[in-house]
Amino acid sequence: IKLFEREVEEVVASDQSREQVEAFALQKAKRLAVEEAGTYISSLSVVQNYKLSAYEVTALASGIVEAKIVGGTSFEVKDGNLFVRVRAVIKVDTSILDRQVQEIMKEKDTLKKLEEERKKNRELEEKYANLKSSEVKRLEELNTQAMALERERDRQRIFREEQALKARGELSRAEAERIAKEREMQDRISRTLAEQEKAKREEAAALAAESDRIKRAQLENEQRWNDLARKAKLSQDSWTAIDDSLSLKQAMTEVSDLKKEIANLRGRLDYQYGENTRNLEAAYSQQLSLTKAKLPPEPAPKDAFETTTEYNQRISAYESQVREAEKDAAEAVEMLKKEEALKLAEAKAAYLGQQLRVLSPFIKRLQDLQARKFTLPEGGAMTVDLGEPDADNNRFPVHLQHKGESWSAWWEYSDRDAAKDFYRTRTYLK
């Protein structure tokens, strides 16, 4: 197995949306990772025999490999600018690479289709880069197109991998189960995407129909929370079952990636809460600026035939109306300020609720992986160093070493005599 990794960092310009730059960075990171894998594939004799151009090699690579985003998308503010960072990783199974290449080259139309897909991906990437922040609907359309291309390419890749293994007579039960699980995962992701697209359309329709600026700000905030939850759900759909097919190395890699993704999600939740707060404050600020006293028309000058008493009564009535209007306006402003304080408190509660909603599955997955017990491969050995007993807390400090990795923990005991016997024979531990 060979790994190829590319990281992309993009700044969100003033005329761009964060979502647009994120979509652009995701596409770019995957493309660069595929191109790097293509450079390796071009060195293989089976590929050199076909005398392909660099563009054809990249198209060929896109049909064989799968680019995955690891650790999620991270956001960082530097020098007042918002940066989006993503990391794409590709795993190439070199044991079946030759057969996969031959399967693609066997059908002339297959490479042509892959070239067309790569061209479409580049065009989508360029369109992402040139979108304006106001073109939300267009962004959604481009995202849908990009994901549809990716799903179809993955479906074809799994099929070709299965054919390559069958051709070599190496489609073992374990391989068949792995491919079946991957196909099931792709189907699950496709169903989730379809459900999410429907939910997005409903949210967009509700937003378009709302004219009240404060209610609109609330709907926008809800939509952003839902978008974040949707992205987290897609990550969860790509998780594999924690069963006997999971190796220690795979578990450790996933634990590392999960920790990064949890950190990224925390950062995104914090950032989104700040954005939502500013969005609400801006809506209320605008509403407050428009909440002014509706004053009556100014009184006309004293008429020559109007008595002083009549004039004074008219002025007094006008002043009373002004005071009443100003009082109503002040009460309306006070009500708006109280409402703003309440909505900001609700936004804080929503933020805390979103932390539970979004992070809980990831933390549970991390705990399940950490609790999983693995047997060392046959012939493998682990060095165990048992330290001096901590009698006050009935425990031993334990230091473990295996293949350059090391861990420290506490080993608690309840039977003192058994612990003494164990300590005397500690040199035999492994």
C-alpha cells in the first residue's frame, strides 16, 4: 500500500463565502492528491507500455484510486483573514494495480469517460473559484454535480477492483466482504446525500419566503448549524464497523484522524456560534435603527382669529401626542433589546446543543476504538516494564513498548499477596 497526501489552504476573500472556498479547497486537495498518485502510476511499466499523456495518466489514476479527506475541514483566522485548510489522502493498493490498469485500458471508452470526468472536475473547481458570495443557489448546484461525479466514480472504482481481484483468483472471502462493505457504505452515503439535498431545498424555500429580517437571520443561523451537522453525518456514514476485520494499525490511524476531526469540529462550532451571534446582532441593530417615534405633524402657526387659549390647547395636545409617540418608541426599543438578549441567550443554548448533537457520535466512536482490544500478530512481542508499586492507591505504573511505539498506564490491583507475587516475577513479563 502506498500513501499520497496533499494539504490545501485557501483564504476566504471579501467577495467569497466560506462554503464556496471550502468546496473549492476540497476539490483542489483531491485533485492534487490524484495527480501525485498519477505521477507514481506513470512510472509503472504496465502504464508506460500504453504510452499515455500526462493528462491521460491522471485520468487513469482517478479511476483507480479514491481520495479521502481526513481530519475534516479546519478554519483559522490569521491576521484578520479566515483560512480554510483540508488534507486529502490516497491509498494505492500496489498488489492489484497492474490488473486495474489493464481493466481500464481494455475498454477504450472507459479512459475517455475518465478524461471527461477529470475535465468536468477542473471546470467545477474553476467555477467554485469564480463564484460570488451571493450566488448560494449556484454553489449548491455545483456541489451536487461534484458529489454526483464522485459517487459514480467510486462505484466504478469498486467494480473494477472487484474484477481485478477475480481475474487474479484472489477474491477471498475477506476481500469479498470488504468490497461488499465499501459498496454498502457508498450506497449509505448516496441515500444520505439525497435526504440532505431535499432538506436543503426546503430550508432554502423557507428562507426565500421570509421577509422579516430577524426571523430571516434566525433561519440563516439554523441553516448553518444544519449544514455543519450534515457534513458531520457524511463523515459518520464513511465509518467502518468496529469488528474483527479492523486491525490495530487501522484503529490507531482512525483514532488519530478522529482527534483531529473533533478538534476541527470544535473550531467550526465556535466560529459558527460567533457568526450566528454577529448575524443576530446585525439584524437587531438594523431593526432598532428603524424603530423611531411616529411624530404627529408639527402644529400650524397661531391663526389671527385663534384665541390664545385655543392655541395653547392645540400646542399642549401636540406635545402630549409627541410624548406618547416617544414613549411608545422607547418601549418598542426596550422590547427589542430584551428580545435581542433573549435570542442571543437562545443562540448560546443552540450552540451548546449543537456541540452535543455534532460531537457526541465522534466522541463515542473514539471511545469505542480506544476500548477495543487487539491481539498482537503472531510472533509479535510487547515489552512490559512494571514500576514500583503505588501502595497508597493499590496500583503499579506500567510502561509498554511495541515496534517503536510506547504507552504508559496504571495497573490497579485488589489482592495484595497476588500483587506481591506478580511483582517478584515482573522480569518475565512480555
